[in-house]
Amino acid sequence: MHSAIPLYASTALGALIVALSACSGLTSGSLPAQPQGAAPLSGSATPTPIPFSYQTVDDPNSNVNRVTGINQLGKIVGWYGGGSGSGTPESYTAEPPYTKFTNINYPGAQSTTATGLTSNYIDVGFVTNPKNLPGVWAFLRIKSLWTLIKFHGEGSGQNAVTQLLGMNDSELGVGYYLNDSGVSNAFALNGVTEQFTAIKPPDEAGAAAYGINGKGDISGTETTTGGKTEGFFLETGTYYQFTYPGAKVTEGMGLNWQDQIVGDYEDPSGGIHGFILTDPQAGSAKRIWQSIDEPNASGTTVVTDINDNDQICGWYVDSAGNIDGFVATPK
């Protein structure tokens, strides 16, 4: 892997790239103050391992499906298409039992990729080449109102990329943009004030922020200056890096109020598995890990998000080589 986090849409292990518009660029220091929003949920982390019931969530007309976000009510966002016979990516929301998809595609864009949602009618993600606006733009969709966002310091040409990957109910979002060299730069965004904050884990040569919970804690993935890909957790100004024990690559994605982080890792044989990490701020010997393999997976499972009720979602590759979305609920 190189210093730019790879595109999540095209690799088994990878990050979605997201962009934002900034007034004068990223600011340093702490995260923007949270606006008033939904009351946070309390509770402690559920001890692992958690037994799950799995449900495949696929559009019947596509062999490429990914579930990318799940909110506290169990509603999901995801996208399908982009593979052989599947056309370009299209996005959707769905509520339990996940048999009816509601499309959320930006009018006139080449493709729309939804990456996250809140519990108060906000969807986020990115669109590619919207009409008369070349490049990859982040989007914020509140009910049916779309806002496209681009970070002014992003690169040009193929590096004209800004993506929004996650958001909490207080309209604090996270993501990353590419610079002229194609290196990913993680950020946090206050969706109300449009104030940006740089997210820079120690020794990072490229990073992407994926998840932000109701407390403002953040999870993501970084590539170090030594070429290692690992996860990171940011809590009240302190960074904690983590690697699944024995893994070649670890990627942190979503997290919940209890600071349980999900993502994926590559084992020494090249297999890709999901994980749940409990107590990421503890020392490496005290962290609690649970490996996740969707029962129908054939070598690849990726967990993209977790809600406060320990429901998880993501995607897997089946024995036929199709990419299938899934939701898993604790038994």
C-alpha cells in the first residue's frame, strides 16, 4: 500500500475518500464544539464475543452490493452496482427487514455512493462527476435537500477528490480529501458552521477518518511513514493506534457510543476478516478483539459500521465471487 489510502470502492481493504469545502483550509486544535442534537445513549460495551444472526442484503439485479452504515434504529445505507452487469454505483436506504430499497441518487451525477447516515434524517457520502462539476464531491443530504461539498485544498485531475464517510446526530462529520500528490488527508467537519479540523495521527503518511460517535470520538485508518496500515482512535485529543494481533493490515471504520470499533484486517495468509474492538484506549494486551466472518463468506468479510445496540453491517465475497451486503444482529 502507498501513502494514499486506497479507494474502498475498488479494493477489498480500502478507505472511501471524501471531500469538503473550506473557507480558508483546515484549522488545528480540538474538534469544533458540538451543536445541540439528539441526547446521547448511555451504557457500557457488551463483552465479546457477541453471537450474531446474519442477513444478506442484496439488490436482486446486481452482483456487487455493500452496506456501509447503520443507525440506532437499524436503518441502513449502502450501494450496489459497479460490477459486471451491474452498471454504475447507485445508493439506497432501507429499514428492517431490508427487503425494500429507497434510492438516494444525486440527479445527473455519474454515480452516487452513500457511506453513512444518522438517526435524524441525514445521509452522507460522495458523488462522481455531478452535472457541470467534474471530480468527486462529498454530499450531505438532509431529508430530500442535497448539499455538495468540496475541500478547496484538494488536488486536481484524478486527485480532485473529497468524500464524507460518517456523521453523528449533532452534524459532526468525518472523511478525507486527496492532495496534489494523491495523499489522503483526514478531517472532521462541523456540518452546521462548516468549520474544519485536521486529523493527523502520529507518524501518519496518509489517513482517512471513517466514524464519529455521539461523544465526538473518531475512528479511522492510517498509513504510517514506514508503510504500515493500521487503525486509529481519537478521544479528547489523544490518538490510539491499533493492529489486530498478527495481522498484516488493519483498517478501522465505524464506532458506536461505547467506543467499540469495527473494521477489517488481513491475516498472514491473505484472508480478509472483519473485527470488533472493545476498549481501544486500553493497552494492546488489554484490548478485546472479536474476529467476524459472515457465514457465507469465501475469504473476505468487511465490517463497515456498528450501532449502539451492537448491530453491525458490511459486505462479504461469496463462493461465486459476488459481493454481498449484510446486516448482523446480536442474538
